[in-house]
Amino acid sequence: MAISLPDARQLPDDILEALRLRALHACESGFTETDVADVLGVARETVSRWWCAYCSEGLDGVPGDRTGRPVGSGRTLSDQQSEHIQQLIDNNSPDKLGVACPLWSRRAVRDLIRKEFGIRMPIRTVGEYLKRWGYTAKKPRRHARDQNPVEVRRWLKRTYPKLAQKAREEGAVILWADEVGVAADAFPGYGYARKGQRATLEVPKPHIRVNMISAISNGGLLRFMTYKGTMDAALFIVFLTRLIRGMTRKVYLITDRLPAHRANAVQQWLGEHKDQIEVVELPAYSPELNADEYLNNDMKGNVKAEGLPQDEEELRSLVQSFMQRLLHLPEHIMSYFHNPWVQYVIDSAV
């Protein structure tokens, strides 16, 4: 790993003075000015100026003033303009500011700078500004446009805390549930190949797919069931029946608003088993608040790590093997709740 040195112009005066003395000592010891400059992180011309002054006038003649262009001078944007652009990026999406781009890319920031200040800036320069400001390129988190922020705040501040308190008082357990589908021909990883050539993935026949519903607690409990076809009321009732079987505590099951979860048959079944289980709905379009989503991501990212399955049974076996291993790893299950979006449940282990 290459070590990057800070710009010497940003160093305090006492540290610069120490660098001068070390540079002069190194030159006296026979090191070249270029080598000294590379090691100390200063310009070769600066070392040469120090050495020439020392040779002609002694230590008292070595210049102590700062030279060179001050850091930040000559930049296209002023500090005030830079701060303004950062505030706009942090608090808005591009489309809210009239920039035609779904994400804050370098092109989008370039267009924003032009829109705000009339400054035409090269894409490469925009990238340097973003790096200087502390921005890095990331895979975007999907966020539903129809999500209601008021409903989300209510869930975080009122609904869930009250539910957690109720569960503690009743000695109940809270579980987060979700469905996921795994396709045999999908692989989320990357592969290396020669420059100009594509990495090739040999895939099985299409439409090989296995579905699964699971439920987890922030105490490490896990229940799951694989199934064929689309989740409907009958399948959901089968899962609920299996879920409460053997449970010694009442279950509060947190789910999304899938129609199968809200079907009349499901509501009737829940009414008949209200002493054993209740279903609580998350805010609409808020998958990031469901810890079970992170189990799904983990499973899809690792279940085919050793190769793609050739048929449905092999795929089902891979999914079930992964989940069976998780049954014996409660700490790993608990780690899904460390995601920043679900840390609201960390202090409510029930």
C-alpha cells in the first residue's frame, strides 16, 4: 500500500523547520536533492533552495518563509461556493434541483455547478472536488419514491417503541419476516478478465427459481420455509402455523404490506390465534426498516458462491443448506440488526 504524504504547505511552522534541518543533514550525508525531496514530501526545488542557501550563508541564511502557491488558491470554486454545492448535494436529489440524473454522479454535480454559478467545469475536475469534499462512489441504496416520511418517523419514534415495550411486558418475541426469490442464473459477484474482454458466466436454463419466507429476531432466532409459486394467503397461513408451533411465547410478526399478508383468510386465521400471534405492518415502501431484508441479501450473495445450480432441486438444496447453517449461528443473525437502518431495534432484544 502506497503511503500518501500531506501537502507540506499545510504543515505547522515548527514541523517545517524540522524538515529543513533533516533535509540539510541528508544532503550533507550525500543523499541527492531528489531523494531527500521524495522522502520528506517537499518539492526538489525547495530542497535545492535550502541547500544552496546553507552552503553560501550557513544555517542562518536558510530561508524560513513559506513559498509556493497557497493551498486552495487558483481553484475554480470559492470556499463559499463549495459549501453551497455540498449542502445542495446532501439535502436534495438531482431531480429536485432540476438536474436530469437519478443519482449524484460527476456529470450531475457538473450540471449543478453550471446551473448555480454558470461555471463550466470538466468532469475530471468535478471528480477532484468530490474527492476533496469527502465523497466516494457507492452502489446506491434503493429508496421507494412513494415512501411516506411521516409514517416512517411515526414508526421509529412511536409505533415500534410501544410494540417493544408491550412485548417486554408480555414476555413475547418480535420477529421480522420477508419473502425472497432466488434465481439459478443470477450471480451478484464480479469476475476478472483480460482488458477489453468480458468475464463469462456459464448459466443454466432460465426460469429456475426457488422462493423462501423467513423470520428472524434480534435475539438470533430464525424460522424459514421454501415454497413454489407465488406467496398467497394459504401459503402464508401454512408459514404462520409452523411459526407458532413449538413457540412458548406469543409472537409479534413484523411484515410488509404484501396482499397475501392482508387477505381475509389470513385475518380470520389471526383472529382465531390472537393469543399466540399478531401481525404488525411496517410503513409502506420501507424495506430498509426490515432486518430480514439483510438476511435475504446475505443469502443471495453467498448461496451460489461455489457455482450455479443446474436444476430447481439443486437450487433448493443450496438455499436450505445456507439457512440450516444460519440456524446454528445466532450471532450472525443478530448482526443483521447492526445495519444503520435497523439499529432502532438493537436495544429491544426480546
